[in-house]
Amino acid sequence: MSAPEPALPGALAGLAPLLDEYGYPAVALFVLLDNCGIPAPGQTILVLAAVYAGTGHLSFAAVVAIAFAAAVVGNSLGYLIGATGGRAFVHRWGRYVMLTPARMERADEFFARQGGKVVTVARFVDVLRQTNGIIAGTTEMGWRRFQPFNVLGAALWVGVWSAFGYLAGSNIGTVYRTAVRYQLWLLIAVGVLCVALAVRRVLRRRERGRRRSTRADESGEETSGEGTYGEGTSGDGTSGEDGNEEAPDRP
């Protein structure tokens, strides 16, 4: 016999009738949309479905498998959208959203270096969860490179939030209120970390610039010294002044 349904707080209560009516298809649809660029409560319904599984109303294994497949497929669709139309969109409309060619070039360089890390952790950050696949496709991140990180990110995201909902179970109200209470502090901590990383990157870039400038100055000094040493010598190695002296009269 399944446990009674827990008292659901916040957004979970609003999605409960939808999950009651459609079950697993609702999980699949909302998670897929949430991962392919369309704002949808995919993470919320994942947690809610896991809570239902924790109280015996759904199969936990089915929730995890369906959400994982939907997350992978959704992000793959986002990648295809970016790869097929992202560049054209940026060239035509980018200037209206402050996405200049120079900024797009920097985004390309950043994704070339850090794209795998971004795709892996992006699902835990709102907005990035919806857009990381599109950005990866637009910046021409290779499909074979993208997919392993896509699968890894989906596994981590589904694993964390489904475990959270399942373990919370009938205590979801208390857990939810505690999470909301500390959410502001968590966001502040994430913001401070991002600022610290940005400052560190700027300082490193300035340090590299100073090193290049120093090397250029040293190279210029060496070149100048060589020119001074060779100045005023004639072809036979004698100085120009001595070469101009008249030869003594021969008897």
C-alpha cells in the first residue's frame, strides 16, 4: 500500500494535478523542453515525480530513466538548433542583443577551451540549462565532443534531483522551506565565486600582457646593441676612420 501524498509546497503543488493526470509522459515532455531552449518547469516536475516515487505513487527507476533520456535528447535538439541556425541568427540579430562579432569570437574561444565543463554543469544553473546545447552548437563545438559531456551532465542532474525528491518523500515541505531559506545565501556564494574567477582571469591576462611586453623590450634592446656594435665598420673589419687615412708616401 502506497503512502499518503505529502503536503506539497510552492511550485510543486501547482504541478501536482498535471503529474496526477499524465504521469510519466508529463515528466518526459517538460524535462525535454527544459533542456532544449524552451522555458519549462522540467526540474520542478522531476523533483515532484521523485517525491511521488518516494511515497510509492510512481516507479523511481522509471522516473530516472525517462528523465535521463529526455534530458539527453532535449540538449541534443538544442545543439542541432544552434548548429543549423545559430550562426545565421547571430549574424542577423546579434547586434540587437549586444552579441557583436568580437564577443562571438571570444565565446568561440571560451567554448573551445571550457565547453565540456560548461555542458556538464550547465543543467544546475537556470538559463544555462535551457541554452547550453544551443550555445555549444552555435560555437561549433564538435558533436562527438559534445555528446559525452551532455550524457554526463544529464546523469548528474537527474541523479541529484531525483535522489533529493525521493529521499525527501513525505518531508518535502520541510526540506523545500529549508532550501528556499538558504537559496539566497547560495546564490550570493555562487555570485562571489563567479566574480572571483572573472577577476582571476583578468589578472592572469594582464600578467601575460606584461610578460609579453617585457620580452619584447628585451628583444628590442638586444637588437639595438647588435646594431651599435656593427656600426662604422668597413668590409675588411677596419673602422671607417682608419680606412680614410692616406697611405704613407713610398720612397
